[in-house]
Amino acid sequence: MGKVLEKLQLDSTPINTKGYETLLKLVENTSRDSFDLNYGLFMYNVNAIEQLERMDFAFESLKKKLFGSLHGVLRKKLFENSEKLKALQEKSVKQNGALSSPRETVKIR
């Protein structure tokens, strides 16, 4: 995991949390390990493939949860904007005596 985090090129910030400090120490401690050591652990550890699959599953699970939440936020914004547009159209109709329904505002030829 340290090698993966090293690829992110994490830096210390003025607002580091204790957890982030621990993460930086993990990267520092593991970044000195050679690729040969990691390769050897991968080749000769019978659990290596399973661990990689579990890490991949964990990342995918987190991404699905994040994107699922994003979908909900975007959906809410779209419906809010739709309601605002409808209210503006109704207000315009009342003020200007314009067309009575939003469907009449678009003519299809």
C-alpha cells in the first residue's frame, strides 16, 4: 500500500491531521523498500493475488459509493432547477399574458 501512496506524491500541509501524518510516515517507511522486495513478496506470498483483488474491490466499492452520492446531489440540483424554471415561466405568463403552458412555448414544425 505504501508504494501506491508513494505514486500520489503526497506532501505535508499546514493543516495535517494526525491520520494524514501517519499516512505520510507510512509512505516514508515503505518508499525505501526496493521493487525487488515488493516483487518477491508478490511472487512468493500465496495471499498476494487475493490481497490485490481485495484492495481493488475496496477502491471500486468506495468509488461506487462516492459516485452514487454525487448522482443524488446532481439529481437534486436538476430537479431544483427544473422547479425554478417552471416557477419563472408561470410568473412570466401571469405578468406578460404570455402563453398559458410551457409546452406552448416551443412550436414543432
